[in-house]
Amino acid sequence: MLLTDALLLDYKRCQRRAFLNVYGNRELKDPERDFLLKLRQESHYHVEKVLLESFPDSQRPHTDLLDLKALAEATEALMRKGVSCIHQGVLLRKVSYQGHTISLLGTPHLLIKQPGQSKFGDWQYYSISIQLGRRPKPEYKLIAAYHADLLTSIQGVEPNFAQIILRRQNRTFVELDTWIPRMLETLTECISMLIKEQEPEVFISRQRCSLCHWHSYCYTIAQSQQHLSLVPGITPNRYESLQTLGVFTVEALASTSPHNLGELIGLEVASQLQQQAQSIIENKAFRKYNSHQYRPNIPSSSIELYFDIEAEPEQNLDYLLGVLLVDNVKNTQKFYPFLAENPEDEKLIWQEFLKLVTHYPHAPIFHFAEYEVETIKRLAYLYGTPIHQIYPILSRCVDLHQQVTQLLTLPVESYSLKSLANWIGFQWRDPGVSGDQCVCWYDQWVKTGDRQLLESILRYNEDDCKATYHLKNWMVKFLA
């Protein structure tokens, strides 16, 4: 059996994903999404940029070798030769576990020579991992420790450290005394699962699962089982607590005494989860049991603005500031798409946005979640907008996501705008499109100039604004 660093990374993120990558039916995998392809391309560019700027003289094992064993031998030959920097080296060793032989494979981005003793002479190597993330996540450190452990078996001495290079060339060192024991424990668990062919239970985690190529397959199973992970607020730890009480279904969650649940997860959380389960069973919205603690803040006005943004995170660019203007006196709607057709136009669309919202100084600005407010602050700082001009705008912003989560419980699987709006009957004109897809479309627009891509982005953003409008109206009627 071959266990790679990529498979170990999958196991760290999701045990079920690692299992399915080895034993799953590949015909059941989702087609690769454009956003994943974009991330992979950005990761490749990031690695190439780091190599060009910081390690231009790195050497590779012979590229004409395809056999892993031969590549590992070629890598060790470069180490024995004392090459200062090795790119795309292959680390390979065999271990025995319960009568099974396991080949452990690691492919660190770089192996760097440094002074010290090893079987090669008065030098040794440490590994560098180049990652696209902005912070040194635990899974990055785990894989760095995996590479260091393989390196120890090859050079005969443990490296003093391992290094991770993140975005903007930010570097962090990994404390191997801490992370190698953690890695070995995870590695043993992964090997045991794969040898025993024990398929882990499905558990849907919205952020972690959304980009996985097994998502549809696992989600179908979860739905057929009415799995508790589909209930908002059920985390893996809470799920384990519910299991110890014999709570395995939504119906059981709705009927269990909140006091019994409260002993394990706290009375407030237990009450929230129980009401969420009741809402799902009855397909009915409720005022949250503790909503008396919060005052509704959903103003009404003759003119109302509904605000939604499309952004390109890699470029730190907000390229579309969409505003739906609703005139409740004339019973009209008009969509204002402030679009930066070129990334350099961000300042221009910011000024156009300011002109519109200041023209209606008493109009509330409805949005969903915190990003729109944070973007107003960011753009104001970036382009030197006076504070006295920004504060009145911020004071008019109304976050409907905050209002929903404080006041209401709805029969949904997540409290995203799309999930909430779909439940109250609103449909996007382009089913299946997400903000991630718009990021890809905008990148393609910049490269190709295909205006159909822009039209698709504008249509999606306008629907986001209209969904916010419909959600606001529904909430006003329901809370009344």
C-alpha cells in the first residue's frame, strides 16, 4: 500500500475523503469545479514565484524518471552530492504495520542543505513546504512534520526544524518536537483505517465539504439518513455528545429533554438545537426562544437600498458593488451595478457607489453578513474617504444575517442567503451558480474580454440583491 503526503493531508481534513480516494467509485465523484482549478493554478504560480525569487538555483531529480523508487534514489544521490537546494525531491521509505508493508511517500517542495552531521557528511537537509494559505494551518504543520520524519530516516538525523512559506513569502518554522508525535499518531490512525477498510461515517461540514469532489455522494447519503450533521449548529463535538445520549435522528433531537442535553452541551445550545430540529420537522419558521433579548432592527423607508458585493480575494479586489434601489412610493426597482471592468477601476466604482448612497441620505442599506460593511471601511481607508462621509453610511447599514440568527429559527440546512431565500420562495435565474463561480468568471473576463461572462456576473449579483430584498420583506411580515 502506498500512503502519500497528499492522502495524509486528506485524512487530516476529512477521514472519509481519504477513504473514498482509495476505495471509492471514481465515477461517483463530482466534476472538478472551476474554482478548484483556479486554486490549483494559483498554487502553482505561487510555488513558481517563490522558486524564481528565492531559490533560482534549485536542482531537480532526473525528470525522465517515472518510477518512484528511481526518483527517490535520484533525490538521495543529490543529497549525497551535497546539492544546496533540491526541488521536487522524492522521499520514500517502507514501514511494517500489523503484517502489512506500507510505502510512505513525501514530496516536499524544497530540500535545503545546512551545516550539521548526517550520513552524507558534515551537512544535512531540512524541508520547505510552499502553501497558498495566509496562515500556518495545523494540516500544513502536520505534513511538514511528515516530511521531516521521512527525511530523518534517509539522512540518519532529524532536522532541526521544517519551514513553511505562505502567501507574500511569509515564513514560519515548525516545532518538530511537538508536531512529529502528533503526526505519527495521525499516520497510525490513517494506516489502520485503510488496512481495515473501515469506511468512516458521513458528516457534512458546510465549509469543509463544499469544495470536496465527493460532496454530492456524501450529501446524498446524509439526506437519505436524515443525518444530524445537516442540522445547523451540529458540530462534530456536539454530534458525539448527542450520540452518548442515544440521539441519532432529528425527531429524537426534537423530543429529548433540553435539560439532559444541557448537561453535555449547555442549556442555551441545547434549546437552540431542539428548536432547530422542531422547525425542520414541521417545515415551519419560529421566533427564536430567546429572541426577547434582541430588538428587531429592520427599518422601512420610502427609498431602500439593497447592497451586495462580488470580490476577487486573490487580488484583494472588490470588482462589483451592486445596489438595488427600491422606491416603495412609486413601486419601482432599479439595479445599479458599479462594475470595475478592469481591476484598476476599483477606485472609480467606489466613488460612484458613494455618489449614489449619499444622494439618498435617509435610505437604509440592507445587506447580508458582515462583508459589505467591512468592505466599505476598507475602501474608505484605501482611497482616503473622509470619516465624516463614511460614518453616516455605516449607521444606515442593516445586516439581515445578524437579524435572522438573533431572532428566527428556520427549517434550513444553513443560514446562508441562498438557503434562506430559497425557502421563502425566491429562485436565482441561474441555478447552481455561486460566488466562487463569479470569481472564476471575472478572471476569465480579464483574460478573454468575453462580455457574456460579465453579464452572468451582473445577473447573479442582481439576484443576490433581490434575494436580500425578498428576505427583508418576508421578515417584516413574519415578525409583525
